[in-house]
Amino acid sequence: MCHSITVGTKGWSQVMAGKIDTDALLALAQRRAEQPCGVETTLSVIEGRWKPRILFQLLDGTKRFSELKRELPGVTQRMLTLHVRELERDGLVHREVYREVPPKVEYSLTAMGRSLEPLLRFMSDWGHDNRSRLVSAVARAAAGEETDLTAD
């Protein structure tokens, strides 16, 4: 069994808005510490529609906020901001602010964020390799047929 003492992702937007006190943060940390397995801990850090995609984009190097937004069609500015802040809080992303006008902010992976590279690349490869079988399985299910992914 592994234990992590990093604060969980749930509720961080309230923390950033100043709506949660230190006790609530400690409660979040305790919940993550009590997670029974590594998969659960990993998922608690990278769960969500945008976090894995943000991390995958940063594998290519440092990016500005506008670059991330451009490379993630459909993400709202609010969601991108929230997820990048959570990844920063969890120690996966580094945020560099340059004191200039207009303000310039760059994001990059930390060493811990970079350690997710094999997992992210495996997920990408798996998705590419299995996309057609997954599409076929859904189409067969929609047609009322039995779904057997080994048949393809």
C-alpha cells in the first residue's frame, strides 16, 4: 500500500478563491494519504478531461497559456486555469511568471511531472492502437450485437 500526503484535487478552486481554511486543506491531504493503491493516487492527480492532455502537451517543452489553450480545442479559459493550477499545486507543473507588460506566464513540467511521460506516451499509443476496435465495439453495441474485442 502506498501513501501520498499531497492535497487532493477536489475543492482546490475554493482554496484558490480563499473560501476554504487550512483545516479543509489538511482534510484533503488526509483523504489522499488514505488512498489504498497507487492507481487511485495517480488517478486522483491526473483525473479529468484536461489534465492528461495538458501534461501530454507539456512533454514537448515549455508553453505559454495561450499555446496550451490553442492546442486544446474546446477547453475554456476557466477550466484550463483551474487544471493548470491544480497540476502546479500537485507539483507536476512549474509556472514561471515574467514581470512585463503584458504579463507573460510559461508552464513546464517538473521532474515529477516528467516522470509521468512513460504513462502518458503509453496511454497515447494504446488509444491509437485500439481506437478502431473501440469504435467497432460501440457500433456493435448500438446494433444490439455482442461485443467481443478479441474478434477484431
